[in-house]
Amino acid sequence: MKRICLLMIAFLLAMNIFNSDIYAQNTVNDGYGDYVLVPAGEFQMGDNFNDGSSYERPVHTVYLDVYYIGKYDVTNGKYCQFLNEIGNQSEGGSTWLEIYDSYCLIKESGGIYSPKSGKANHPVIEVNWYGARAYCTWLTNKTGYTYRLPTEAEWEKAARGDAQLNHTLGHQRRYPWGDDIDSSYANYLYSGDPYETGSWPLTTPVGYYDGSTHGSFSTHDNASPYGAYDMAGNVGVWCHDWYGSGYYQECYNQGTVTNPLGPSTGVARVFRGGDWESRAYGLRSAYRRISHYPSHPSSHAGFRCLREAEVSSIHENMPKEVSKEFELFQNYPNPFNPVTTIKFQLPKASNVKMVVYDIQGREVARLVDGYIQAGYHSVTWDARNAASGIYLYRINTDSFSDMKRMLFIK
């Protein structure tokens, strides 16, 4: 019997059933919230089930560097901390938070912001894109880590994983939790959850759908493959990108796209994930017909932050002795804003030139140009005067040349 139990535990672990233990191993907390790790790699972006619109196709291959995504949407309580330090400033033609809208779940009295009764752990709404971005900047300044809004690709991968991760399904998930939906998985229109009564907005507390039973209402765990909750339903979230209906075709034409940022210009920002007033169809991980003007807050619009991955050193496993190989390492952090570090290895003294180019091949910065002794070396690039986007950095010596990509997001 003991042997059978041990075999069953091993089987459940292999099937990724004990998700809470797996998530805990890949979660960080900075005192302002939990963030779950999304590892680097490729995934297929877009509607691989063919049950959406042309805006969700063609399916195309995207490579993303490692990052952390917020385990939960930012709550009213957290956003009040931000407002009470910074104030509700105006940007993009309106204030960050539409405090006087009847749907807003935050109140203000004497310059002090606080959640309305019982709403501290509900996701913040009525916040525009600029207000979401400002919160990420505030969090960066408070913690020393780098936070920003996720790109559309980063959001989708965090929501549905990749085929290799979803080994029990053999494909990427239609919804963050799997391929089927009912009222026990998420808050959406006519889902029948206990909060779908009374006056709008009909949001639920973050993390409500965690497999618990609340009174007589039983939930399933709606965590994404990486352990992020409420990636679909409750509130949709702002993404970094400008929206473009034909952008997927552009990506498909390029082949594998690395860290895509979306169109360079636009009118509306991407808004993903469905919300409390969406029908179940709109909670699909590939759904992308909804976009919002960045200055317009909405009772459906919230956000979650992305935290850029950070390790104790860029390459913890570097050998202590100089190897016999030339090597150019990936910059860190990546993506970055506005400074990043690049390391390289020389097995012998060499004339070295390292140049940064934009995606059109134009020289942007010359980081190294001279005779360098053998060993490990690092240089930094401050891109504060450059535009957001993908850049290439190339190293050339008398006998070695290599090039890598990096992503700058303001």
C-alpha cells in the first residue's frame, strides 16, 4: 500500500496536479505583492482553436525572455497606497483614476484615498493606461526592481503557457485554467457568482477562484500554467502595446518574433482578459478585439504589473578561470529601462569593437573600441535618449564576431 501511495504521488506531481507547491517555488514577493515566474522560450500566439476572429490570427511563433507576472491584479487597497503618496495626477488628458465616477471603488476625503466598504481586495477599476503605467513606475522606485505593464505577448504567454508546459493537454490552453469554462472558474456575465447581484460594478475579490467553497458557491482553481490568478474574467487589463488589427500578420511574415512590442504607433492600447461584463467567449486567452483609448478609464479596466527577472549576477555559472573561447553574453536586464549591462569574455588580449544598432542597422552607440586584455569584461548602455524598441549589439575582434538582441521599453 505504501508503494502504491508513493507511486500515486509521483504520478500527480508528473501531471502537475500539486500546483501550489510548484507555484511557491517560482514566486517572489517584494512587500507589495506576489509575482510568478514565466520562463524564457517560445510559444504559439493567437487563436490556435480557430474559434475567434481574424484579428486573432494567423497564429505565429513568439520568443520571450524570462519575466515575472503579478500573481493577482492590482487591488483598490494597493492603488490607494500609491495615490496617497503620489496623488491622483492628470496625464494624457484625464486623471489617472476617475475618482468621481459612480463605478469607482475608491473614495477621496480631504486628500486621503481609501477603498469603499468591502472593496479593498477587489481589483482597481476606472484607472486609465497612464495611471496603470504610473503605478508600475512608483513600484520601481519603491523597491529597486523594474516594473512595467506587460506587452500583449507577455500577457498571453502568462495566461496560457506553451505546449510543452501544458503536457497534460498537449496544446496551449483555450482559457488560463484549461479548455472549458463554467461559472466555477471565473467572474463573467451571467456566471452566477455571489457578487453578480446589486449595483455595478460586479467585481469579485482577487484570487476568489482558487478551488475554495465560499458559502454555498464552489470554485475551481483558475490559476494560469504559471500560477497567476484571474487572468481571464473579473477585470480586463491594460497592456503596453498599441492595438493593430493586422499586427499578427506582420509578425507571421517575420517568422519567429523576439519580444514583440506591438505597432509603433496607434490610437488605442491593447486590453486583454475579458471582465465581469464579458460573455464567456471574451475570456479566451487569445481574445483580442477589445482595445481602449489610453486616456479613457473604464469600469472594466484594471491592470497587473510585470516585474523584470533579476538574478544575483548575469551569469551565475561563469567559470572562475578564463576559458579558451570568445563569448558574448545576453545583456541584463532584458527588457530594460533605461540602463543595461553587457558582458563578454576574451581568452586572449584583442582589439575589440562593440556597437549597438537599431533594427534598421543604423549605429546607435559604440560601447567598446580599443585593445582589451584577456578576461571577463562588462559595459553598460544608457538608452535614456533612445526610442523604445529592439536593438542589436555586435562584438568584433580579429578572430571573433557575434551579435545578440535586446529590448528597451520606456
